[in-house]
Amino acid sequence: MTGLLGRGALVNWGGVVAEQEDDYNMWHSREHMPERLAVPGFRRGRRGVAPEGTPAARKYFMMYEAVDAEVFVSAPYLARLNDPTPWTRRILSAYIEPSRTVCRVVADKGDGVGGWLATLQFWASDVTAVRAFAASDWIDRVMALNGILGASALEGDRALGQQPTAEKTFRESRGDRDRTVDFALLVEGFDRAPTELAAHGLAAEVEAATGLAPVVTLYRMQHVITNVDMGATA
């Protein structure tokens, strides 16, 4: 029972200047996700928004699932990255502290998409301990909790997908360079309370096992679409 639609994931955290948030949400739903899901190998896209009080740099979470991580450096995808639409240029120029990482899915279980999702971000020069934790039975324990629908472990690649592109130039135009994560754990649930409880319990467990304290952020899902929604047959 796998939760993600493929073995590659592109995860993004960030904010948008306040006066362009409405424009950003319409762009991401009406143009950006459909455009991405038309690229061969893309399977699902989603966007979540964090509760009030979350730092602007983590207000939004965007994620694309793909057949494998190499989809995010494929020729069709790079062609899109180097030919942004006028709407894309305008929105990317309004990004705050963008974080963008190509990841490989190293573990996951799930049953559909939850209405709430929590992310646990890790930064470490050596991810051996987190990798070992990801290979343990933590997902089974999380999935056994009431209200939880899925959990995943993603290992980031600091090099893959970081080449200069036209979109990257616009995204970094405010002076904030793209950041990456070394590892991320995701937890999905029906509602906020069980998702938040599971995420903080998991954070304490992984810190005890690895010595690394993750940054935990909660998101309410705003929009989820798949390539099938866009007319694909597979």
C-alpha cells in the first residue's frame, strides 16, 4: 500500500509577498500544476497552506510526485523551466525564501491524500542516521494511529535539479537563493489534530534516535490534481 504516485518527488516550501497571494494561488492551480502534469513522468501535484502564525518562509508547501527523480532533470521538464510564461515570471518574482529539492522516495505507505499534511525537514552533512530511521518500522507505528492516512520518507539530493534555468533566475530575483533539504518525513491525516499530534510524536522519536531535531510544519491541503485529471491515460 503506497501513498505516493512514484519514486521521485519535488518538494517546495516558501512564501509569496502578501499582495500577490491570491494571484499566486490562481496561477498555481490554473496554470502551473496543469503545465507540470503535462510533462511525461509527472503523476500528482498538490499545494498546502500553513495555519496562521507560521513563518512566511514556510507558509506554502508544493509537491510533485513522479515516476522517478530523473523526471525532474528530463529534457521535457527542463524545456518548461527555461520557457516560463509571463504569469510564471510574475509569480516567481514574488517568492519569499524558496526551498526546492528533488528527492527520492525511500519509504512510504498510504491510502489516498489527506486533508492535512505535516512535513518534518532535516538538514545534516551526514544523513546516515536519518536514513536508518527511515528504513525502520516507524511508518507502521504512525499508520496505526487514529486519523492518519499516510506517511513517507524522502531523501533529498543537493545537486539533482539545481542547474541554472530561467525559472530559477526569477525565483531568486528577490535575493533569496533556492534552499534544499537533506531529508523530509511526511505525515497525512483526516484532520488537523491527529496529523499534528502524530507529527510531533514522530519528531520526538526521530530526534531521540538520530540526534537531529526536524522543523515541523502543518499544512491544510488546498488543491490536489493528478495527470489523469489532466487527461492522461497512465
